[in-house]
Amino acid sequence: MAAVKFGTDGWRGIIADDFTYANVRVAARAIAIYVLRHEDAARGVCVAWDTRFGSQAFAGVVAEVLAQAGIPVWLADRVTPTPALSFAVRARGAAGGVMITSSHNPAEWNGVKYKASYGGSGKPSIIAQIEGYLDEPLIENGTRGLIEEVDFNPAYIAAIEKFADLEAIRASGYKFLIDVMYGAGRGVVAGIFGRAGIPFVEMRGEINPAFPGINPEPILPHIAETQRRVVEEKCDAGLVTDGDADRIGAVDEHGNVVDAHKIFAIILKWLLERKGWPGDVTRAFNTTLMLDRIAAKHGRRLHEHGIGFKYVCDLMLTEDILIGGEESGGVGISRHLPERDGMLNSLLLAQVMADEKKTLGELVAALQAEFGEHQYGRIDMHIDEELKQAAIARAKTIQAGAEFAGLKVLRVETLDGIKFFLENDACKGREKAAETWLLLRASGTEPLLRVYCESCSVESVNAVLKAAESFVLGG
């Protein structure tokens, strides 16, 4: 069996291969040791689970290990979205939380996420400490912690209902498609809209751990059916959440995908212009530079950080942060939680439409007109380790003034991966043209190289990605 290893957001593995009861006990034991040594263990730990195969049983195993260590446990009695667990940790004053989920991974995967006492992803320092305890035996104090089964969802739902203006959304008359991708968000936004009298259609709301035909990730090709249904149902927007409902995706009224970068930008612009709330902005190294332009216009400081929401959370705990996010659809608003929340962001995206009296497609068009067209693409290259490392080694030799992907390199940044800013003739003459950049980032846990690009047009993005792919393959 593979050793348990915590990555950017917990530990994940393939069910029955390395994600086994034995290895889940190893992870739970390390978490228990961390709680006993660094938190007030008497405050207890919240444990929850999603719709994946075996999640409820694995959550039970975690609860048993924690209880064996003398730690009281609140164990979810039903499917729970990750943000609801994080909310419960903070609302109950718990010492921490454990979520059994593999988020957007394929059906054969499951995982363990750790949520710290502040109600968000464990900071890098916390995750490092937990990893340091993986090989240590659990010391029992002779007193077993009580396991109490609870429903974490109602308190969380009440909180996000208050955060958004449901009456404004209802009065707008807009109709929404809600796609929960067979995940833990099932019935949450749909229930809120139903009680508020907001027109909606929910799809893929049944529990099916096979996630038939898709991975529960709110991007193409997994939301192709969402595109079709939005148009078929005559909806003004499609709101999509991933497997554990902490990430958001969207589709406009014409069936066009609205990527996570534009969702983040739309919500940021609304928070600054409509709400006027104070605070800085954070973004991951692989996110759109449109956010920089929006922040600059409003005189807000922008923090750039590594890839993974734990970096957003870390900043939210040490700086005055209004909002932060990442490329994969994880956006968090500190007034709610230092945590990404796909369901809250679904409500807020609907509210922006209501407040601005624009469909989602119209919001995107207005954003591009004001801040320049920014288009984005990503390819995931599943290649062997030798080829991956060779490509990274060659990329590291390229400096400013040289060429990459057929374009002159203006500068190179290496905060998290290797990012090239490129001189792009295809963008010359375009008003407020986006900078063209390309990022190569190798996975540290699997034979995977991710290639990201932003530029001034879809055609330019595709051309740069194609050239980068050729570079990686040795062309």
C-alpha cells in the first residue's frame, strides 16, 4: 500500500488500493495526535462525509480512532457539503474537522480533508505537523471520547440564506439550472431557491457514487450536459458545484461555459462596487490577471500566492482579506468563512445578476468590455515521470529574451511552477489586451503536468497551449 501523504488539500487515494480502512486509520491517528498536542481536544472534532462510495463507513472509522484517543466526536448523520463541515467547526468551537471526500476526482478516488479550528483548510504549517505524526503510535489515555451523530446542514444553510439577498433574486424573475454533479450539494441551493420562490431546475441531484459519464468537476467536458440543459430549460444561468460543493462552475444563458476566473472577477467587482466592503484580494499563481486590474481600479492590494486554497486561508488569518480564490473554482469570502464555498458563491452569482439586472452572459460581456478580453485554457498532460521531469528541466533553462512556444519571453516567474510572460503579436492593437502568460506545473504525486495559459483571445490561448504541448513532448 502507498504511504499516506497530505497534498495541497488533504490526502487522496484510490479506493481499495491505497485508500483503505488501514490507511484511513493512519491518517486519522495523525490527526488525533495533532489535536491532542496542539489544540484543546476537549472541544471535540467534527467529522462529515460526501456521496462517494464508502464515505460514510470511512467517516465512521475516523470517528472511532478519534474517540479511542479520548477526543469527543460530532459525526454527520447524513451527506454533508465540505463548507457545512467547516461552518460547523467554527460555530461549535470545535478543535478541528475531518471531511471524507475526494472533491472533484474520478469515482474510484476518496480522500481525507482536515479543517482547522478556525473553519478552513489547515494552514501549510498544520498540514506539515500532521504529516510528521503519520508514523507515530496513538497514545490512549484510557478514556473514550463520546461519538454523537448530528446534522450539520441546517445551521450552515441558515447562514448562507442570510448572507445573500434572496428576495432580490426572486424579484429578478431569473430562472436557474442547478447542477450538483451527483455531489454533496444536492438539495441545498435547490431547497433555498424552492423556499424563496425562485424558479429553478436541479439536475444530477440523485446519489450515484459512480458519477456516470463524468468526474464531479465543474469544467468541460463534465458540464457539457449542463450547457444543453440550460438552453433547453430556458434558464438565465447554470450554477454548478463539484463533488463536495466547495467549488463553483457556471454556464450562461446561451450555454457558454463561464470559467472560474470570470466568476471570481464578477463577484469581486460586485463586492467592491455594490457592497464597498474593505479588505485586500488574494489570488493563486495560476489565476487571471483581470483580478489585478479590478483590484487596482479600486485601490485594493492584491496578494499572489501558491496554488491551493490553504494559502488563501493562511492570508485570511493574518491579513485583512476581503476575498481570495484559485483557478479551480474555489473562492472564499472572509466575512463568511476562511473557506471556499460553491453554494454561497452560487447564491451570490444569482444576486449579482439580480442587482445588475443582467444575465450571466451580459455580466461577462460587461466585464470584458471594461477590463479587456481575458481568455483562459488548461491542458492536463498525463505523461510518464521521465518525460515530465525532462520538460521541466528544459523549461528551467529558458530566460527572458529567449523564445518559448514560438513567442519571445518577456519575463519568467517561479512562485509555483514556471510561468512565462510572452510577447504576443496576436494581441497587439487590441484595446486593453490581456497579457499572454503560460504556466507549467508538475504534479508532485502523479505522472501529470498541467499547462495553463491566459491571453487576449480563445484562438491565441489555443495556439500557445498547442505549442507548449509540443515543447513538453520534445518537439
